[in-house]
Amino acid sequence: MEIWSILIIIVLVFAVRWIKFVKMNTDKQIKQNEEIIALLKDLNEKKQG
């Protein structure tokens, strides 16, 4: 019974680390998308300008 408890804890630790990793990458991707949108807006303004 004790080995199952240890396995569950290990799985939970890895799951939490994976979720944190995915969240960090999502935040980076959102920031990159915002920068791309800003650059495209600037480019569009210069083109029309």
C-alpha cells in the first residue's frame, strides 16, 4: 500500500511541474504574439502613411 502512495505523490509532482512548464510557455507565446501584432500595426501604419 505504501508504494502506491509514493507513486501517486511522484505522479502529482510531475503533473504540477508539467502544468507550470506549459503555463510558462503559454505566457511567453502570448507576449510574442502581442509583439508581433504591434510590429504589424506599425508596418501597416507606415505603409498607409
